[in-house]
Amino acid sequence: MTDGRPKERADAARNRRAILDATTALLAEHGAEAITMDRVAAAAGVGKGTIFHRFGNRAGLLHEMVAESALTLMDAITSGPPPLGPGAPADARLLAYFDAMTRLVIENSELMVAYRTVPPHPRTGEFHAFWDNHITALLHEARPDVDAQVVGRLLLATIGGELVPTMVRSGETARLLGAVRELVESVLRRP
């Protein structure tokens, strides 16, 4: 999925990747509080001005990281292999989506904590609409007897709250993945 930006110069692309990788490492090692422009610049081996020039500010950096993850998952959903991508039954795709989204949230839990401290990404509405439409369509196909839109939103809300970072920090990621899967499977079961 392309984001409409012009192609980057090789050195700019290297710096961008170094900055994003350094931010990811700082989040993993020290948590959301560690994300300052000074620390990211030092960890990436670039000047602080390079980060400001590229991302504008801390919010811009966090926005870029959130968008990168979201766009990767969106691409997998629209054109990746089944069951996450097209070609699998709706119930299998829904389970694959929630597994992938839960893993994305787990892998980026400290990013999500940091992200809550900045204004929303300019494309937040677009990302949320995509998730909402995808879940609703699959749930409607798999369970036409339920209010797919509301049930889908409730399912997605389970991985967007404070419980996720708490469980990740306490090392309970497998338990979280299993519980989300059980929840989605319980919705998919017909009475």
C-alpha cells in the first residue's frame, strides 16, 4: 500500500530507518517515557535536527511509527495471503485479523502508551474506518444474526485499553493472545 510520498534518497531512507529502529529499541528497553528527541538521536546516530527535519516533533515521529504498522497490516489484509488476506472463509479471516492486530498491539504496546500523549494521527479516522469496515463485513458474513458493527467494535475495543500494556509488561502475552482468540471464537459460534 503506497502512502503517496515521493521516493526517498538512499541516505534519507537509511536515516529514517535508523530513527524508527532506534525509537523501537528505546521503547522496548526503557518504555514510553524514554522517547525524547535527544535519546532517539543518540541511539540512531543522527543529529537531533535530522529528526526534527524529518518528523517535525515527537508527535510526528510517533505518528510515523503508528502509520507504518497500520499500513503494513492493511496491506496484508487487502492483498496478503489467506487467511489474513483474501481467499479464506470469513470466520478464518476474522480470527487471523484479531490474531494479527493483537500481535501488532502487543509488539507496539509501549508505542501505544507514548502515542496516547500526543494528538491523534491525521489519518486516525481512515485507519479506524478500515478496521471497522473489515471487521463488520467479515462478522456480517460469518454471523448475519448479530449486530456486526457494534459487536465488531466491542471486540476491537478489547485490545485498545489499559489491559494490554499491563499484561505485556507482566509477561502475559500468550495469555492475552489466547483470551482474544477465545473471545472471537465465542462470538463466531452459533447458538
